[in-house]
Amino acid sequence: MTDLQALHDTTHTMVMGVLNITEDSFSDGGLWLDPAKAAQHGRDMMAAGADIIDIGAESTRPGAKRVSEADELVRITGAVKTLIPAGAILSIDTTRASVAAAALSEGAQIINDVSGGTLDAELPHVVADHDCLYIVQHWRGWLAGSKGANPDQDTSVYEHGVLTDVHDELMRQVDGVLAAGVKPERIIIDPGLGFSKPGIEHNLPLLTGLETFRATGYPVLIGQSRKRFISAMLTGAGTAGADGPTMAQRDDVTAALSALSAEHGAWAVRVQDVAKSRAAVIAGNTWREYA
């Protein structure tokens, strides 16, 4: 049985491997829709060093359409039933209370709510009724890519600076979750890189300001993997080809940011390429021990 408090209070940065059971996630949509392939990919990430597997069945990329509740339930519970017997610690990436409840009843230990308790008002209550961890992410609504050529153009203005506004808005979301009965010792926060934050100028201040989030007393999850701002960094440096940065290049930068996040005390990094970030996190954790 998982010691949730030890998991919450860990002093070494962990690696959370992403298992997208979706048609249209921006980097690996459709690869793991087959239940057998999804289960094998989860086991492969565990073998590569993932401490946690984060299962999602609904893409949140710009312009993505919502999947039906029934499809999400089938995909999530199928993966949970397969990976729990393999000894996995599972995080469920969902904004639906019904999906969270079903996954927790099958043995999942963490709910990763990208809406931070705002899209489905019942989800925090489901978490409060179960002994699990709850990741509360900064959220300003669905990504706006479907509304025009400029993704997030209507939600990416930060009047007082991105670090100040994201911190303050995230803490208000945490207040709402606490009011629903979730215990503070079960909460992890996530500044939501890439969500209403399309550019380098939106995301790097959050990474360099990681201590601002750690100072809240809550563990901090960093989800930088393959995000748009990484591609922008590579393109701006002149290292991208005619078709843009390769996946390997994006994973290399992701791993570098994983090392920096570990060095500065992140609770976990959420990544697609587990092996690269596992090595990077080991380096970052070791660096922190000697700093």
C-alpha cells in the first residue's frame, strides 16, 4: 500500500511519466489507444525509472475537443486495472468527478486536475472523500487555440507579471479546494506551464521563480515536457530545421529543465521521455545534496 504522506513529503524530485490514451495529444496522440499498448507503455516507463505514471484520456492541447465521459471512463479504468497489479503509482489526469471516483475506486493514488478544481465543482469533493493526493494546477479555462490563429490570446495577459498573477490565482484555487474539504497535506500545486502561457516570456519566469511556489509550503509539480515554449527556444536559437525542432531536441531541452527543476526542489517533473529526464533528475537531486 502506498504511503501517501511519504509520497507527498518526498525530499527528492520524482519523475512522472505521461501515458496519453488519446487520439489527438500534440506529441503522441493515437499511439497508446490500444489497451495492450497502453499497458505496455506504462510498464516500459516504470522500467525506465518513472516513479509515477500519469494517465490521461482527454487532450488539453489548443483546439482539442472534449471526449465523452463514457470513453474517458473506459480508457482510464482499463489502464488503472492493468497497471495497479504491476505495482504502479498512478496519477489520473482528469477534470471529471466521475472519472476520478472510478479511478480511485480501482486503486489510483493521485488526481491531477488541470482545471485546479474549477471545471467540475464536484471533483474536489470526490478527492476529499478519498485518501489520495490532489494536484491543483493553475487554470484560466480551456486553451483558446480553437478561437483564432493566436493560441491563448484571450487568456495570456498577466497584469501584474506572470509570476505574481499565477501565484495569486493558484492560491485562490487552492483556497477553493480547501473549502471543499481537501486536506492541505494532500495538495500538490502546479503552475501550469503552457496553459494560457504560450510564449517563452510566460513560462521561463515560472521556472526561474520556482521558489515562489515552494514558499507556499505545497510541493510543486513541473510539467514542461515538449511544450510550445521549448520549440520556440530551439527555433530562436537557430537549431531547428525547416520542419521545426525534432522530438529528440525537445526531449533534450525537457531533460535540461528537469535537471534544473530538481536542483531547485520540484516535487516531480511530468515528462514523455522518462529515461532522459530520469538521468537529468538524478543529476539535479545530487546537485541539491551538495549545494
